[in-house]
Amino acid sequence: MNNNIEHDKMENARQAAYTEKDFSKILNGIDMVIAAKGKKVEQFNLKNKNFDNALFKVMVLGPTGNFRAPAIKKGKKLFVGFNEESYKQYL
């Protein structure tokens, strides 16, 4: 189910678990990560690399160490976690 959200690629998180070691593969070609955790939303500009790496990991990795779901890659943006307002704004 994709809820009519345009995306570049869809994978079942239960079948394809990504961890911190997969960062370089997942983030290749990504300029901006928008990560949501609860009501908190953080934007990480990967082009200038001027962000808190520890906060980045907290926002994109779940308690098991895998990327949080959902993760949506669209163009040069990666959305991690669910935040309806961010989806409306950027997708």
C-alpha cells in the first residue's frame, strides 16, 4: 500500500532491514533527510554536512538499530518516520 505517495522505490521493511552500516548506500545521491520521530521533525542537509551526527542517528534509527519506517526516497530527499505535515509540505 503506497497511499498514492509518489516515490522512487518501495521495499517491505520486514524483508529489507537497513542499519547504520548501510548509511552510505542509502544516502548516496541524497541531499536532504527529513526525519520525524513523534511530533519532532528534523532536517539534515547532507550537502553541507553541518549537522549533529548523534541527533541524526537518533532520528533515523529505531530501537533495533534499523532505519525507522516508513522511509521514502523521492528525488534527492529521504523521508524517515511518519509526519503527515512534512509529507504534505514536501511530497
